[in-house]
Amino acid sequence: MTRQLNLILITATVLMISCGDAEEQFFIFPGSAQGTTYSVTCESVPGISPSDIRDGVEELLKRFDYSLSTYNPESLLSAVNSNRDTVVDETFRDVFLRATEIWEMSDGLFDITAGPLINAWGFGPDAIKRFDESRLDSLMELVGMEKVAIIEGKVVKKYPGMFLDMNAIAQGYSVDLISQYLEAAGASNYLVEVGGEVFARGKRGKRRWRVGIDRPTDNNIIAGSDLQAVIELENRALATSGNYRRFYEEEGVKYSHTIDPSTGYPVRHQLLSATILADDCMTADAFATACMAGGLEKAVEMIGKYPFLEGYLVYSDDEGNFLVWMSDPVRELIRE
């Protein structure tokens, strides 16, 4: 039996494209957080040094990690998953409530209670596969947002074995929190990117921000090395979900990290990547995952159903050719 892991820490699916205008008015700083990388490009703010802004962002991300990290054993999320008596904070509550809303809007395609399935297939914190057919029914019993709630500040689970996985929404929310911090500091033009999820405010020089969408090929493991498209952003969030960087192969079968909560199995369909635009990155992040869980037809239906969403979908035909579907407003934002 061969099992080729391709669990790449570099999860960024977009690459900032420099505009070259008024470079001296902006400062850039990168960093690491949530098991991935982040980057902030921000205009200079009178009275606040770039180092102070960076320190503020770093402190914000540390607090965020304490709340929602599945990899930090001391986080509130780890305490909830371990059934320790815990009162959750505002960050946890905000993400949980939005996750519940998007679970309803996506007809269950986005589900943070799918953690037991994600872990069983080897995409959890320990990256060990434990799935077998005999466990499916018991695992599915632990899945469903109707089985979990926040009551008097504490998470109440129907079954102790339930495991919440916030990775497909928390990263987007961290982008939103950094953006709010920069806004409060007085910045009107900036771009925040965490693990490929992006929010762009204002412009860089005279042009909108430009972001590259990676081509979803299995060997495209370095963000920005092979772009599918470049898209302009202004006062908009963007998130991309795909199965081309996080998967493994076992006995010739490819298993993607996107799990269909309705079946308990990794998805196998023609949709290769889903890029979603929304007003906030938490929403874009979660719906990008929901689109990948549902496949092409459901993704197109979902994007058309909600006017606050726009989408750029890359899929393959029966011959393996790459094809693109995009909503009409996105067409005007694509640049060569």
C-alpha cells in the first residue's frame, strides 16, 4: 500500500500583484500564523509607526489563535473539543454563529461539526487516517449543526465525541479582524492576506489591488508560480478553496481534504477550485468551502441564489480540459 501525503503548509491560493504606484507610501510585513503565512500591505498612517501596526497585528493573531486554533491544545476550541468546561469568547461566538447561518444557507454543505470525518480521513491535527467503512455510521452520528449550540456562554454538544473544525471559516475571520484593526488605526488603503484569503480596502496608488488566482493543478504547490487569472479588488474580500494542494493518494485513488458532510466521504467531482468574492472574508471563506463540497452545479446555484456572492470556478471536462465559469460582475474584474 502506498500513501503519498501532500499536506502542504503553504496554503495560499492567491498572490498579491504589485502595482508599482506610490510604493513609498506603503509598507509590507509578512508573518506566520494558524499554521500558514500572512501578509499585510498598508498605507503609511500619520502618527503610527509600521512597527507598532505590526505589533498590533501580531497580538491580535495570538489572541485569535487562543480562541479558534485546532492545533493549540490551550485554545478555547481545543477545550470545547476535549469537553472541558469552558466559557467561549466573543471571537469564538461570532464565528460559531456565522457558521450556523452559512450551514443553513448552504443546505448543510458547510458544516463545522464535520471534524470527526475530517480527522478520520487524515486531514485533522495529527494527519493520521483512521477511516474504515464500519465506522461511517458512528461518525455521521456526530455531524450536524442541529446537535450543537452555545448556551449561557458555553458550547453544548449532543454527543461528547463531536469535534468542531473551524479551519474553513476562522482564517477568513482573522482577515476581517486585521482589516478592522487597520481601519481603526486610520488606514484607508490596505490589503490583508492570511493563507490565501484576502480583503482589499481602497486602492494601491491609482489602481485597484490585483490578486492572482493559482491554477489548480496538483503539482502547483508554490503560490503564484502558475496563475489561472488575475483579478482586481476594491473594498471586497476573496477566498479560494481547492483540492489541488491538500490531498493524498492511496492505492492509486486520490482523496481530497474537502469532505461532503452528507456522505462522510471526500468529494470526487469536476470542480477543481472555487474562488468566492463577498463583503467580508469570513463569508467568502465559508462559501468557497461549501462550493467545493457541493460541486459545480450546486456552486453555481448557490452563487446565483445569494446576491452578496460572486464566483470564479475552475472545473474540468470529461477529457480533463480546464474550463471556467464566472459570475458576470467578475468578468469585469479579470485582468491579463
